[in-house]
Amino acid sequence: MIRAVDVSRSFGAIRALANVTFDAQPGEVHALVGENGAGKSTLIKILTGALEPDAGTVERAGAVAAVYQQPALFGELSVAENIALLTERDSRRWLVDWSMREANARRALSRIGAEIDPRRLANTLSLPEQQMVEIAKAVATDARTVIFDEPTASLPEADSARLFDVVAELKAQGRALIYISHRLEELFRIADRVTVLRDGRRIVTNAIGEVTRASLIGQMAGREVDTMVPARETKPGEVRLRAPGLEVRAGEIVGLAGLVGAGRTELARRLFAEDAAALVPEDRRRNGVIGPMPVSDNVGLAALKTFLVDRVAERRSAESFRERLAIKCAGVDAPVETLSGGNQQKVALARWLATNPGALILDEPTQGVDVGAKAEICRLIAGLADGGMAVLLISSELPELLGLCDRIAVMRRGAIVATFHRSEAEPSRILEAMLGAAA
Amino acid sequence: MKWALAALAAILAFAAPDFFALANLRDLALANLATLIVACGLLLVILAGEIDISVGSQFALCGWAIGFAPWAAPLAGAACGLMNGLLCGALRLPSIVVTLATMVALRDAIRWLTQGAWTRMPDGFQWFGLGQTQGQWLLIAASAALALAMGWALRNVRVMRFFYAVGASGESARLTGIPVARVRVLAFAALGLLTGLAALLNAVRFTEVQPSAGIGLELKAIAAVVVGGASIRGGRGTMLGTVLGVALLGTIGAALAFLGFSAYWEKAIQGAIILAAALAEYWEARRA
């Protein structure tokens, strides 16, 4: 049994979870659904104890284990040892009892019907096998609650069916299970209850028999459209970006929607390489700006074409962007890491605008910035398009896409599967396309 | 690597069987004994995902400590290792920087302590009073026993298994409940202890030790561990590999001499072997 009551959690100015109450009872599968960024991952981290809530309480009866889409086993260690590191964490023994370790591993694996030699090194296992070992770890530590975080996202069909058997087995053993998946049809096979999260809030909890696929999608998507940006008049010019099923013209903003892993970032990188578009990558801390370097150097980096740096010109360009994009900083000599998230994002944007590109690809430009900065960035993007730029906007936030884009293309499993005009774009239709046809 | 060693042995057996004379093998073993013991300790540090380049200076300091009492050597080594370990493991300072600092600082400390003079070993210390022949075999037996014990322990002592987990992923290890900081400190302290032991067993052969002892020892030992198949990124490596690495790098010079090549080739070939080991790891990583 596990219960979180009224938990909230913020990261800086971003509210990831707000007063969420969630529980799972022994012998029950409680499904958790929501769009990217709805707060599922934060809730899981709070349930497992990896993260402390800012407010609210978590009660746990017995150990909690989590099985993720990407297993994290020690590759150079055997299956038995990977399991033993957990089961022996409070052990006072000096020596390793290998035969006991193997017997324990074999017992845990057989309880979930997995036939894996416990002596094999983890890095020789296939992905489904690694997942079975992760589940065996949960069984071996006798976790009373097991959380599955998109376990089938990278599994072939047959292995998914095996996984459902294991879930049913764990449920029969009286454990409380929490199951997260974007494949909604799975939920109707295995879940007892389902909770919808949206924007960090719990929207509704229902018995699975009381919901339909369509009602879930409606609840996940919500109704609101972002009105942070006034409606724009679009006068499309020539085609600046082209991919199978996708064209972006000068003066247009085209949105790209899809689940994490649908291939949006890969498409962006391909367009960046082939069509010489400017790309402002996602996760600016890792790919976007160089933290310790001053604003001016960060802005000048991509436009730099000469062997020697013209510091005067670089400064002048940085100052002009600082004014144009309203970058709030102590000066263009300030290290980028001292700026707020929204202003860092503007620096990343300025770097590419300095190259005078004809097309701009923005990968999650408002990720991790607060509401005010978000609106400002959205207005900036609209302004760029009005000035004749072709913009491809990748975003996991539907309201943002709906408010800003002339058209929205939806990707699933590496391909564009649908395109919606502004007039026909509706949250539930887009989400429907992202999740795929009902099975 | 095993094959390289086997090939070298085969060539020698065919072209220069004298290489395998007992006296020659014994001299080679004695010459490489300190490297082997230090490499045992470095294997632990490298498995845990760290590095220590101060062992050469530690080695000299421990040699000087024997002037007071033989047991002071391992004690001094353990103290140096503990210091490195606390700085790298507890404070999480980068180990290459910390041990670069202690390498330089300890080396000059020993020069200042000795004023450049050689340190006389205590009376009756040479060969532990056993005489040369017996003493030599005792040293070889002791280091072989040490390597065997380490190999066994790396497999069967629980805390030694933690080195692999911590080196593979400190974050995963922490989430698994392994006391990551303590494991890292332990690795450095154990290396210091073993370095002191190496200095002790090495000094037994002489009446005096010099303050410049152990210069370059860290490079020899790191090279042996890496050639032995351990990953410099941590998490992978075996004692057997390390022993073979010491054997290959330590005998290549003498083998060249026996085969009639110029000794000037020794370093070049050692470098090529190290590079080959790095490439082998690259290929293995690509295959996986």
C-alpha cells in the first residue's frame, strides 16, 4: 500500500505538482496517465522517496520499487549480483555467498516466470530481459509497491504480452502496482483504476470500467488554448524547410507534436544538418548555452566565421540582441549561468539569430521557464515569423502549439502521421494522433 | 593481452630459451615486485572510477619511514592514501588534480626531510636477516600470495564487489544503498597501505634507499592495470589481468635484450602495448 496526500513540488518557479493525492492498494493496478510534463515523473520520484515533496505526506507500507523504460543495471556484474546488491544492502556479512546469491536470484526470477541464467552478466541481456531482472529485483526485496514507468515504450509486442502476465502475477501476489503508459489500450487490459494528471494537478480518478479511451484523451488534453499570443495574420512565402509530410514556409510557424521518443528531436537535427536551418536545441543547459562563458561570447559563437575573434563587433552584436530580445542580465560580460532560465533561452536564441538564418527550429523553447518568460518567448517567436522567418516549433505543451502555430504536424514512431490547420486543431484530436489509432 | 604474453613466451622459448633460466626469472620477478603490489592497489582505485598518480612519491616517503621502523612504511602509506581518499572520495575533488598535488608535495617533502641524503635501513633489516637466497624467494612468495589473496578478495569479499558498482555508476550505486564515499576512501587508503608494503619489500634488498625512489612508478602501475584489461573509466578489471599486464610490460625490455634487439626499443613497444589495450577496449565497446 502506498498513499500520497496533497503533495506539491516546485522546481524554481515551475510548479511540477500541485496538491496531488494518489494511492495504490494491495492487489490493485492503478494506472497514471497524462501528457508529457503533466507531473507523472515528479509524482513517481516522490512516491519512491527519490524526491522530497515541498508539502504533503507520503505513507508507505513496505518497500517501494520502480521499473523504468530504460533499466539501469550494472552491466559488468552478473544478474545474481545485481539483485543481491539490493537484497544485501543491510547485510553485515564480510564474504559473498555466491551459491546463495544465485539461488535467491533464481527464486525471484522464477516467481515472475523469467528464465534467465543468474550468472550471466547484465550487459549480455536483451532489453526485455533486463526489464525482467529489474522486476526480479522488486520481487527479491519483497517490495509491497511496484511502479512501472512506461515499461512497454521500447518493447516489441510479444514482450509486452509477457510483461502483462508478470504484472498480473505481481497483482495476484498482493502487491500494490502503479502503472504508467502512453499506450492507453494497455490500461484496459491490466488496470483497475486510472488517474489523469494534467499540468501538475490530479484531474480525475476513475474505475477503469467507467472510462473510455476517448474520455481519457479528453481529460488528458483539457480544453484551454493558450491566449498569451494575439492571433496572427500569416502571409506564407517560399518553402524554407522540407521533410516527408512537412513543409515550412517563410513567415509561418509550424508546430511539431509527439510523445517523448516519437522522433521529433531526431527530425530537427536532420533538418538542421540538411537544410542549414538554425536549431535551438532542447535542454539548454547541456546543448544550448555554455554556462561559464559570458553572454557576448555565447551570442557570438555560431556566427563566428573568422580565425580571430572581433571582440568589438561581438560585443556590439550582443548588445543589440540584449535590447531586441530584452535579455535581462547584469551586462553582456556576465556568465550565462547567472541568468534566469528564460533569459538563458533568449541567449541561445540570439546565438542563432546572429547567423541570419532563413529558418529556425526551436526544440522545447519554453521548457523549464516560468510563466512570464514563457509568454515573452512566445511573443518573440510570433514576432520572428511576422518578420519573414520560417519557424518549426517542437513543443510538448499543446496549449503553446495551439496558441502559436499556423499548422501542427504530429509525429509518431519516427514519421509524421497527421497535420492539422489552425482552424481544425483541437487538443483531443492532436492527442489522439500522438497516441495512435485505437487498437 | 593473454595472447600477446603467450606469443612473447613462445618466441622466447624458441629463439632464446635462456630467458627461462630460473635466475633470470627470479631477477625479473624481483625487479617488478614493487610495480605488482602497487598495481594491486591501483586496480582498486581504477575499478572505483578514480586515479592516483601520487603513488611514486608515497613510495619514496614510505621508504624513508623504514628508517624509523619497518612497520612505519605501511602506516605512512595508509595515511597518505587516506588523505587522498578523503579529498577525492568525501569532498569529491577530481582525483587527477588531488593526486597531482600530493605527488608533487610529497616528493618535495621527502627531499626536505632527507636533505637529499639516502636513508640507511635499520640493522639486520636486509633480507629480514634471512640471507640473500632465502630472502629473495620469500619476497617473491609474499608478493605472489598477496596477488592471489587480492584476486580472491575481489571476487568474494562483499565490500570489494562495491568497487565495481561504484566505478560503473556512482549514482546507481548510491541509489542501491552502497556507501559510495566510504568505498572511494577505502580504495585510496588500501592503495596507500599496499604502496607502503611495496616500499618495505623493495627496501629489504638494499642497505639504503634514495629520496628519488619510485619516480615513474605510478605510470608503470597504471599502464599495467590498463593493459590488463581494466577500464580507466572504472567498473571493469580483474586481478589476473593486472598480473599479466605487469608481466608483459615488465619483461618486454629483458626479452628484447635476449632476442638481440636494442634496449632503446623498450619504451616504444611499451607505449604501443598500452595503445593496443586502449584500442581493444574501443572495439569491445563498439561491438556491444
